[in-house]
Amino acid sequence: MSDTTADATTADTATVDTRPTKIMYVAEATAHGGRDGYVTSQDGQISLKVAMPPALGGDGNGTNPEQLFAAGFSACFHNALVLVGRRAGFDLTGSTVAAKVGIGPNAQRGYGLAVALSVSLPVLDQGIAGKLVDAAHEVCPYSNATRGNIDVTILLG
């Protein structure tokens, strides 16, 4: 397996209910000024300047929602990968997940996102690595939240 794509138009994935049966944790964050302001978390762990990236006409002097989404998705997916690896008896020390989040106009005159995850599992053969990646994609809350909504491509290298 070298490439897995979850297409936003896939109908059969829409029938699976991935909503939580119990809320175990709630994160709270507040935006002040939108894409040209700052964001804070309720617990004080996040206090970041937000700015439009140059590609969207801004000065890039701050983080942006796409970077934050990429950081969250990559961390969450990597945790899911380590979890399914451990359940299957594999130590995934040295593995990494990198995320790229793209933004652009959609056909409804709004904006949409696309995600590409690059997974590195250097100590496993491709067959086992592919099975673990597929299992992580079913476990990860970000994968479950985006499935059927945006294109998510997973590259295994």
C-alpha cells in the first residue's frame, strides 16, 4: 500500500456512525479578530497570533487555521497509529506523521479543505505498515470527522 485516498464523494462511508457515545474531554478555544487576530485556549496553553498566509494575501506574520488543523490532525493520527500498532504488538518508535492542509474555493462559492498525510514507519514492511495505517484511519477522530467531507490522502513512505 502506498496511497490511500478517502474521497469526499464516497457514499458508503456516510452510513457509518462515528459520533462519540460518551464525551471524555472538551477543548475550548476563542478567536479574537478572525484570521488577523489571535487565538487563546480556555486553559491558557494556547495564545497565538493569527495572520493570513502570503498565498491568501496576508503578511504571514502568525500562524493560521490551516497550520493549526495540520498540527492537530497529524498529532491525532499519529496517536491513533501508535495505539493500533501497540494493540497489534508493534513498537512504532521513530514513526512520524506529517500533514499538509490546503484551502481553496469550492463549487458552492465557499471554501474547502484538502488534507495529505505522510506516514513514515521505517521499521515495518509495507504490507504491515499499510494495514496499521488503514486501522489508524478508522480510529482517528480527525479521520472520522473529515470522512465524507473533504479529501484525505494518506501516503505511506
